Amino acid sequence: MVRKTQVATSKAIQRQTGKTFYFATRLLPERVRHATYVLYAFFRLADEVVDDAEGVPPETQYEQLEILRAEALGEREPESEVLEAFCELRERYGITDEDVRVFVDAMATDIEKSRYATYDELEAYMNGSASAVGRMMTAVMQPEEPERALPHATTLGEAFQMTNFLRDVREDIRDRDRIYLPGDTLARHGVTEEQIQEYRMDESFAAVMCEELLRTERLYREGVRGIKYLPEDCQFPVLLASVLYAEHHRLIREIGYDVLMNEPDLGTLRKVALLLRTKWHWRRSRDPEYVFRKVSAVPSPPEPSHGRHGEGLPTR
């Protein structure tokens, strides 16, 4: 059994480093909440190997990740409370070795790769950094029909990750010289790496952000569609997490897409207000898709046009 001290250590890590997700995590039932603390702490330990590695040579970072991978897979005795607890959860809930491996592989990618030419390339990276996270979370929730829940959980994890990328453009380029915006999207709108490095905001960069926000919002709609397949006591917390993450899109639009000079952040009052609005609509309908449409910053998709002679089709 996972010990109280292991849960407390993991909880402290999440509370300090993942405030938005922590806000929603506290509403999960205890059986899932404690496991989520541990999962998040494990993710952060791996992430910090590469994100807090100033002055650490790449070969040392790779070595540290391989040690962490071996401990997480039970191939080596864990040296931390978090890894001990993660191994217990991996065995109890059947978290696959493959998801552990692809997650650590994604962290290793961050050591030397800092640009992505296409969204397909970025999506391959997110299969480890985000989608695997969604699959692990689904495993600890234990839905009755995991085969129906998993595709949506994978997509929702990707949506959360994309929101982080869009929110953190300034931080990523300033602190880690990374650009997660797809290179082909940048090129399509005439935005260069140098422009991002120099924090030069213009209409072209706004167009890049608008395009990627819309892409991410399609992921949210698909991901939220699967919340109904989760256990009933997990549906509202996951829905709230989706609402909270997507709220960053509203913040980004409110600042005219200028994430080069701003770092959008949800304040506590805004989170509480969203919690209350989401709960009010949830009590009325218990329909995740309906509530998400009513509360979130993600607009409903446009109605398909049935006009004749091409009415409603784009002109260019």
C-alpha cells in the first residue's frame, strides 16, 4: 500500500508545481486523488531532470533519466518515496511498461531537441509527454469500459499539453530556448524563430496563435466527449480540469494573443468562479459536453452549412 508519507510528499510537489491541475485534483475521490498526487510527482521528477538542468551535461541527464526509467519499471530499487509509490501504483492498476517508456523517452527528447517542423512531429512527442499521462490517469480511475474511455483521455491529455505550450511560449523560449509551435504553422504566416526570440509581436504571430488555439479546441471537444465513460465520481473533476485549462485560451485572446510579452495565469478568484459555474450547470444536467459548452472558453463548432451553390463555403 502507498504510505501516507509518500502521498504527502507527492501532494506537496503537485501543489507547488501544478496549481491548476491540483485545484481540480482535490475534488477526485480519495482512491484516485492520492494516486494522482503520486503520478503527477513522478511526472515532475522526470521533467525536472531536463527542465532544471542548467550546467548539467546532456550525457548526465540521459543517465539520470535511464536510472529513473529503471526505477519506475521495477528494474532497480527506487531511491525516493515518489518512485516507490509509483511502482506500487504501476503494479496495482496495470499501468503499462510501454506508457512509462514513451513518457521517459519524451523527457529525453527535450534534452537536445527544441524545434518541431510539423504538428505531426509535435504530436509524436506528445504521445509520451501528454497522451501517456492521460492513459495512466485513466488506468487509476478504472473505468468500466476502458477501451471507450482511453482514446478520449489520450486526446484530452494532448489538449492540456497544447494549452501549456500556447500559454508558455515566452517562458519556453526565454528559459529553455524551446519553441513548441509547429514550424510549418510559423512559416505559413511568415513568423521566424528570430521574431519569437526577440519577442516581436505582430498580426502574423497573432494568426499563428489563433490557428493553434482552434486546433487545440478541437482536441478539447473530442476529449470531453469521453468523460461520460469515466466512473461517475471522477467525471466532474476531469470536466473541471478541462474547463480550467481551456480558460487560458480566453486569457490569451484577451491579451490579443501576445504571449511573447505576457505569461497568462489563472488567478484563484477566477478558478473559484469557474468551479461554481461548472458545478451549477453540472447539477442541472450531468452532461459533460453540455456543461463544457456552457462554461468553457472553447467556442462551439460552427454549424455545417446546407446552402445551395456553395453557400457557406470558404472563398479562399
